[in-house]
Amino acid sequence: MTNPHPIPDATIARLPAYLRALVEMDAQGTARVSSGELAEAAGVQPALLRRDLSHFGSYGTRGVGYEVPLLIREIGEHVGSGTTWPVLLVGVGNMGRALATHLTVLDRDFRLVALLDADPAVVGTRAGGVEVCDQAELEQVVAATRPRIAVVTTPAAAAQQVVDRLVAAGVHSILNFAPVTLVVPPGSTVRSVDLSQELHILAFHEARRAAEAVVEEKIS
Amino acid sequence: MTNPHPIPDATIARLPAYLRALVEMDAQGTARVSSGELAEAAGVQPALLRRDLSHFGSYGTRGVGYEVPLLIREIGEHVGSGTTWPVLLVGVGNMGRALATHLTVLDRDFRLVALLDADPAVVGTRAGGVEVCDQAELEQVVAATRPRIAVVTTPAAAAQQVVDRLVAAGVHSILNFAPVTLVVPPGSTVRSVDLSQELHILAFHEARRAAEAVVEEKIS
DNA sequence: CGCTGTGAATTATTTCACAGCA
DNA sequence: TGCTGTGAAATAATTCACAGCG
């Protein structure tokens, strides 16, 4: 019923970075890594990497390290590499178009199965090799293409409504680029990426640095 | 020297969401909010909102709540609203172009001051109202336009080198969209946004949901 | 010997719950 | 009265440090 070890969210969020580093090592012909090497490539502390992996099992050899191909397989299984996840994208503006292309070109684990937009001028055009359908037909398109993940790049005002419809239609994993805080019922997952917020966080750090520079100047 | 209260990173990361919710409320003519209302709009618990704000001072009125315009001013000051931050973008591919437009159109706190790309075919074209310069001239462009924040949308292979040059040139805040783990010296900040990683995290949750559905089926 | 896996300690973050003020 | 601000408690995440194994 409840899991023996609920895997920390923070761990899950780091798995793709480990996997990427491993794939790169594999491509360069590296057969084994120590936790120190892999941790450095992924930008974390060695102990944290070992702890993260330990949540899933024991894949290393003491005194030696990890077999790269084995670890790729194990982590890959957890983050769903190998499977090809069907993805729906809603909102084919600048950003949506760029993401559609990106997705189609760059990642073999995800396949764009449908595009939706509310603007009649955009419906019927193509992006990432897929024709844009009318957003009004969201439910039918979901039923026909059965996406497991949706990317939302609509204007902020439309996003919550779109997400509600997606969830009702059975799409429970959503990646949101619209600048709004979205709510979904438990059992569904939203992750949001927000350019403006990211920049404001950086601006906070910049402002902080500027303030410190002033203090240092006063001291000297 | 060291700060009296180091403000938690987690708090900083939430400030932009609070600010956005407040700005929306202000636009709708709401003059006051309780922590409960604002917390709901930002998708957090009321106590967490109050704790976050308390790191900066005491802006509310007991028994009443917060004055929306006052709080906008206070939070805005911390995340650098009001100032216009000059931003440089490196790597004018699909994604770079979309972000350049996005940035120019959507946010008054940030201004695109320069674009760089390594591809001679792209140099000289325009995006977001700015002409693309040669990436080889990064140092000169930085010296001339003095960006405080850089957005990196180069291919993965080029990103670390670009970041090294940016940091050396005095740009200490970087938003990375390239699919690599970047390292910067202490005193600089990188934040990374990675489509593929985000999708893999969602895939993990999807896989988990699928597994649970199977378990439930077995029980019934 | 060297590196993994992991208890224990530490640090960070969130939530509880209520005193205190407008 | 009702809501803020905040000690204290609870929870989550990370790091230390070392036993244990190949």
C-alpha cells in the first residue's frame, strides 16, 4: 500500500542529470565511474550521489565504483528511458513552436503526438512535424492520441482552464511554461518553468552582490 | 560581514510567485490580502508565506492582513522590479529566438541588450529587436553593453566555454537552457532549465502512477 | 587498499500552534 | 475578533564518517 521507502523528490529531480552524465561517459568509452567522478560531472557531492542511488538499490562494487552501462540501464528504467512517451503540446506560439522542434529533434524518449492552439490562424499549420489541431477539440485529440504528458505554452490566462481539461481527459503529468501558478488535484503532477521568475531570482542574487560590493568598498 | 539572517534559497525562489499574485490582485483592485488568500494564489501554505515574508520584515497588520501595494513595493525591491536589468542572450537558435522575443515582449524588468551567436549565417539577423553579433566578440559586447544577466541557449557542447567567458567578463548571473551541468566559481550563480530533464521527471511520476494502478488492479 | 553503502549527525525547510497586537 | 509574526516541533534533505566488502 504505502511504499517501503518513499523516494525523496530531490533525488528524483537529480536522476536525469546523473543519467546524462553517464550517457556522455558511455559515449566516450568509459566503462566504470566512482561516485566522486560521477558526482562531479553532475555537480553534486559524492555522498549525495551514493545516497540517491541507494534509494533504488545497490549497483556499485566496493573498492571499484559503478559499471556505466549497468547504471544507465537502472536509472534509465526509473526515469522512463527506453519507453517512448507520447507528448501533447498546447499553445503554439513562439515558445510552443520552439519547444515542439526541440522535443522532436533532441529526445528519443519523448514523441510529440499532437499540437493544439486556440488561434484559427495557427490551426492547420505544422510544427515539429505535427499539424496543429483546434484547442476546442482537446478531449477528442487526447482520446485519439493518448498522450501521457502535456506541455502547456498557452497565454497565462488560458493555462488553468487548459490544465483542468487535460486532467479531466486523463493527462496527469503537465509541464507548464505559462506564467501562472497552476493547481491540479492530487494524483496529478505539474512542474512549471517560468522565464520571468528565473530572471527575477537571478536579479535578487545580483542585487545582493551589488550590495555586498558597496559594503566592501566602505570597509576598505 | 556575514548577514544577520541568511535568507533561505527556497524563500527567494518563491518571491516572484508572490509578487505575480500580488500584481494580479492589484490589477483587479484588491487593496488588502490575508496570508491565506495570497498563499492560495501562490500555491503554498499560509504559514510558509508568513515565514517567508518575516525574513524581510514585518509588513502586515495583525487582524487585517497585508496592503497589496505596499507588499508589491517591498517584494519588488528585493527581486529587482523597478530596475531594468540588462540581459545578454547567447545562442540564437529556435529556443534562443523564442526567448529573445518572449523577453522583449513580456517583461519590463529585463531588457535585451545584445544577442550573440557563433553561426555566421545567424550573425547580422535580428531577434527581439536586437541584431545578432558574433560570439567571438563576446568580451567586447559585454564591455560595451554591460549586461548583468546572461541567458545561454547554445548547444550543450559550447555552453561551459561560453559560461567561463561570461564569468571572466564579469557577468555573474546566468540562466542556462543548454542540456549540461555547468560549473561556475563561487560568487556567480547559474540556474538551469532543462526541457528533457523536466520531462524525465514527469515520466518518473507517470511510471510510478502506472505501477500503482497495476497494484490496485491486483487488489480488487 | 579504495570505494560503496549507510547509520548517525547536521543542516535546511516547513508546519504547528498560539501569544500578541490592531 | 481575526490575522500576523514567530518560538518550538516536525519533517526533509544533506553531509559526515566509517564499517564492510571486493
